[in-house]
Amino acid sequence: MQLDPSGGHRILDSWTLACIAQLATRRFCKKFLTRDIDPTGRQYDQMTQSARSGKANIVEGSARSNTSKETEIKLTDVARASLAELQSDYEDWLMNHRQPPWHRDSAEAREVYAVRLDRPSYGNDFVHDSCAHVLVQQKKFAKWLDSTDSTIVANALLIILTRAIRTTMRQMEKQGDTFALRGGFREKLTAIRVEARAQQENAPACPECGKPMKRRKAKTGPNAGKEFWGCTDYPDCKAIQHISAQPDPA
């Protein structure tokens, strides 16, 4: 059984946007989180770690895609949650400055939303070219991210994070479809083990879905202690078959 190729995070818009958010958050914190605002450095650590987690979990999820689709989905969801946490920090920043975030239909917000990312086109140095791609895309937001007004930077990052979260959610939907169809290495290995055990037990095929059945024992009810065949796809398939009692040897 061969491993599937990894997910290739460097071609994902979610990774590009998460990279931009991480780079911009580090600059934001260095520039605006002064000693009087953040005397212990706690807010700096929290915001930069959330930004790092958003990108890092996209990378790790992609790296794990060939071994476990379930793990890939979980890590992508961690990335989404980290980006949402960072988004909340920027909302708090604006409210502490007595400003709500830009309305999504405002001219300022529409202009940031209108910035389109280029489709990645990489040569034979994937790492160099993908990092260069991120920096080029970041420059498209320079009008806002390079501002000396912290509220403008925060508003722009809120929109960038919103876009990053949306792309991770679409990514998770696709990952879920792939998981349902074929899973990853770990899921395939589990299926192979289940099938091998079923063959050893001479188990019948499930009459409902056709998957192997497994010998089980009832724990409660009138048949407690009795063995039966249960579908290995339980709880999605609840089909069972009774096991005929074997006659006692003479």
C-alpha cells in the first residue's frame, strides 16, 4: 500500500493569507504594543503565537494528509480556531480605541476585499518561489499594513483573517469529502486490519452495506452474553446477524 502525496500547503490561499497575517501581526505588535500598553509582554506573546499557530497547523495538516485525513482535518480546524482567536484580538484593539471594525460594505472594507491573490506559479525551487510569492502578495496590502494608524492596520488584518478563515473552512470541506471517499494511510490500514480479522473469523458480509462483519457480544438486554455478527461500519451501519449456536460435541 503506497502513501498518497502530501497536501502541498504552499499552493493554498489559506497558507498565503496565514503567512501574510503572521508577518503583519509581528510588525503590528512591535510597532504598536508599547510598554505602557503591554507592560508584561503577554499580549504580544498571545497575538504572535496565535498568528504562528494559524500558519503552522495548516503546514502540519498538509504534511499529515498522506497518513491520516482525519488528523489533517483536525489540524486545519486548529489553524482556523487560531486565526479566529487572533481576529478577536484585533476586534478588541479597535474597541479599546472606541471604534467598531469597518462595515463590510464600507468603501474601505470593499477595497481590501477586492485585493485578489495571484495564482502560484513555482519553478524548480519550491521553497524560494513560494516565499517570494507570499511577499509579493503581501505588498498588495501595503497601503493598509504599512499605515502608521494602528486602527487601519487592525481593520485590514481583520479582513485578511476573515478571508483566511473562509479558505480554511472550504479546505476542511474538501478534506472531509476526501476522507469520506478514501481516507489516508492510517484509515486504509485500519480497514485492511478489519478485513483481515473478518477473514480469519470467517465473518459474513454485512447484508446492508456489504462491508465485513465482526463478532461481538451483547452486553445488555435479553441476549446479554450472547455473540452476534455486527457491521464493522457501526455506528453508520447498525446491521446485525445472529450467530447460530454450535452443537455440543458428542
